[in-house]
Amino acid sequence: MIIDRLFDAVKQRGPVCVGLDTSLQLLPASLLAKLPPAQAALAFNQEVIDATVDVCACFKVQIAHYEAMGVDGLSCYRDTIAYAHDKGALVIGDVKRGDIASTGEMYARAHMDGEFATDMITVNPYMGWDAISPYLPYLERGDKGIFVLIRTSNPSAQDFQEINCGDRSLFLRVASKVAEWGKNYIGDCGYSAIGGVVGATGPEQLATVRSEFPLVFFLVPGYGAQGGGGKDVAPAFRDRNGAVVNASRSIIGAYRGQPDGDRRYTHYARTAAFTMREDITQWQER
Amino acid sequence: MIIDRLFDAVKQRGPVCVGLDTSLQLLPASLLAKLPPAQAALAFNQEVIDATVDVCACFKVQIAHYEAMGVDGLSCYRDTIAYAHDKGALVIGDVKRGDIASTGEMYARAHMDGEFATDMITVNPYMGWDAISPYLPYLERGDKGIFVLIRTSNPSAQDFQEINCGDRSLFLRVASKVAEWGKNYIGDCGYSAIGGVVGATGPEQLATVRSEFPLVFFLVPGYGAQGGGGKDVAPAFRDRNGAVVNASRSIIGAYRGQPDGDRRYTHYARTAAFTMREDITQWQER
């Protein structure tokens, strides 16, 4: 099952998820000078994948940055995924889709079977079970998984996620459903192919969901540029596994401000991923 | 402002929103026989737009169906929007995006300024204000708007949207925020460019949000194939305006099962849109 592959990847290469939020603003001038934007983004992604594939568990490709470049950008998204797969890497499509019935089925087809197919995608729970069930045929196939948004890393996550719903916050109600939905898709590693997104900016929430929902594998955003550090994400783990921690700008944009950054951006990306891995693992129980 | 244009469109041509959820399964065999899939979908959309533009307020293009066709499908999505705009029609991009910070800005750029720009898009509120604020620069420009998911039309909407949050359901908390966020973007018509999605399958919810939040314009899904009828959507309106009601399969797929459907699909689409308009307006106070 896909979740076993992710678990093994964390075991072998650590819990870093390299976020390919490749906007034009983040691309080195040297690449933009010789290639059209979407091609420059693809070349950049390929080089970053090569430079970090052995120090990360997986890649996360944030589709918004590619949608902003139009059809050419989506070709780049597709080709980036294909390149990472060629390198044997796992890819999370950060699409945060959420829709129902025939529309949900179309999203599932697009992101689990079609040109944009990744290994796992992020899903928004607001519409409930009907927005999750379209993915089940692919989960049952064994090679796909989803991460449902539980507690996101942004300040206004509290607008709704922290609302008190009788006995507990909304995000805990969502986490509870995620755990329930995931029971039929548990791999040999003990985690479910239905995972959850829980931000690094709320260490106490991470600790709560980790202890209450031991079967839920976490995708943890918010490390680095958004403020979370190695200590903040430590509660996400159990026996040094059970979570991947995403960083994007702090890895792929690490070259910025360096005198030789425009030439050696892959070096800085690799170094940043390596340093991040150290920063996280130093806080884990051994 | 965009909301005034939508208000005028409803006034002039009635509240029907024609949903272009154009999946391959819905395309007439005659078109699929002579064109590649994505081109057949575009040709179909163009013909349906021509056949219904004078009996509907706007079109809603559901991007999932195009994503499922990959990069070619997204070219079709882009070209469908451009065609509708050429005909002077308003277009809602049903993308249900929801993300924050730089990622939210990229979605905003993609769907309000880039190749995929429509007039209004649907937005998911789970991440709170941070998932709304990226669209404000475009709303301030005056020519764009958003519809925030409040109460969707699917059965499991109740999983979270109906959760009791102290004094009221989550969807009413969301509606309350939508109304608050929208106060700075009110057009001459009295409605805000920050509207809300409220399904036709919950007439009592429609009545509640209509009376409590008079500034919020509604996009109402769930009519037709999903079970809602003219009577069910009546509570969405005030003085025969303030809402558009979407139907997709029951309009663009109306030709199916008709002996001459494969040849006269535009006739059946037009007739279905016309009949739907009658069905809705007969229940409105005059």
C-alpha cells in the first residue's frame, strides 16, 4: 500500500517533504533568461528533485502555482510529477480539492488516474464524506492515498477549525471522522492511507491529534517560512515516523540572497533539506 | 461592480445558471465521432452557450470535468470561458479553491487574472479568512466576485456543516462570516460581491440564510438531477432576485433518451433551461 511506501521512505531518508511551490518569483534569473517561464519552472523542479531526492521522503507539488501559469503551467505540473516518479520518488499533489458526486469523481480521475496523477493528494473536508468517497476506488486499488485538511497552519485557521462544537473543536471532529474513514485502509505499517494535514504552527494541536488518532499519518505544513521549527513538529511523530514535514520556500528558495545563489541553487536546496532533516530528527526520541 | 451585472442579468433573463459540467459521458456520440474528446467538449459548450445565453443569467463551468481530461481539458476550460465572454455572458468558475498566503494569491491570479479568469469563482471557507483575503485586490478592482461555500447540496453536508457550534450550526457561523466579509463590497443592487453557495436540497436553510443575511447573493446548486425543484429554491429569492440557480445535467444532458437527441441536443438544452426558468419563477412572489 502507498502508506507503507511513505512509511519506508521516512524510515530510510527522514521526514522531509520538499515542497515544489515553484512560482515565477522563486525562479533563478539565470533560468528565466534562457527558457520560457513554464519551461524554466520545469527545469528548476527537475534539478531540485535530483538534488534532494535522497534526503527527503517525498515531494509535494502545490498546483496553485502552476494554475497561475495557465495551460503551460499545468503541463509543467504534469511533467514535474512524471520526472519525480521516474526518479522513484513519491509525490503528494497539494490540490486541496473537495467536491461531490460526479464532480468528485472527476477530481479523483484527474488526480489519481489522469495526466495529473500523484501518489497522494490533499482534500478539503467541508462537504463531508461525499467529498471523500470518490477517492475510495483508488484507495482500494492500494496505490493511492489522501491527506484530509484537519488543522491548517495559517492564523485564521481558528475562524472555523477552532470553533467549539459542543465537546470539542471542529478540527477534532474532523480528525475523528478522518480516523473513522481511514479504518479500512490501514497498511502493514499501522497507518491509514487516509491521512491528515496538521500544521506545524500549532504544536499543542499536533500533540493532541497524534495521541488521540494513532492511525492517522500526518502531512505537516508550516515549517520554515511559516514559522514552525523542529521542536514544533516533534509531537507529530511516534517512533520517528508517522509524519512528513513540508517546507517549500525555505528549501527551493534557499539560494536567494547568496552571492552564488543564481548559479548554485541546487546546492542550497540540498543543504536546506539536509539541515531541516537534522533540525527535526534532533528533537525526536531515539 | 460585477454583482450589479449579475443582478441585472437575473432581472433581464431570469435566475437560471447553466452548468457546463461537460464530461465525456455527457457528450453526444455524433460530436465524439468527429472530434478528439477535448475539442468535442469545446464544440458542445459553444453550441450550448449559443442556445441558452438569452434564457440564462450566467454560465457555471465546473473545472473538475476539464481537469479529468488533462492539459487538453484545461485548454477547453479556458476556451469555453473565452467563448462565453465573447457572447457577453457572465461566467462562474466552479473551482472551490481554498488556500492561504502565497498559494492563495496564486489561485487568485489563476482564476481572476490569468488564462482561466472567470467573473466569479467558488471558494471553500475551511481555512478561514486567509483563504478569502487573496481575492480582495480583485474584488476591489470591481470586476470580480466570489461565492463562498455555506451549505452545500449533498447528503453528507451535515457531517460538518450541520454541527452545532454553541448557539448555531457551523454553516450559519460561516454565513455570518461571509456577510461580515462582504460588507465592503456591496454594489448598487444592494448585494455584495462576496456571495454564498447554499444548496437547493435544504429549503429551510435557504429561508434562514436569506432572511438573516440580506446582503449575500446566492449561488444555488442541487436543482434538477440532485432533486431540488422550483418550490425548493423559492426561499433563496427576494423580489425575484438575489440568487442564481444552477443546473447542469438536466440542461446539457436533456437530449439523452430523446430519439433525435444526438442531432438536436442544443434544442433540448434550450428547452430545459426555458422550462427550468418557468418552474422557478412561478413560485416567486410577483
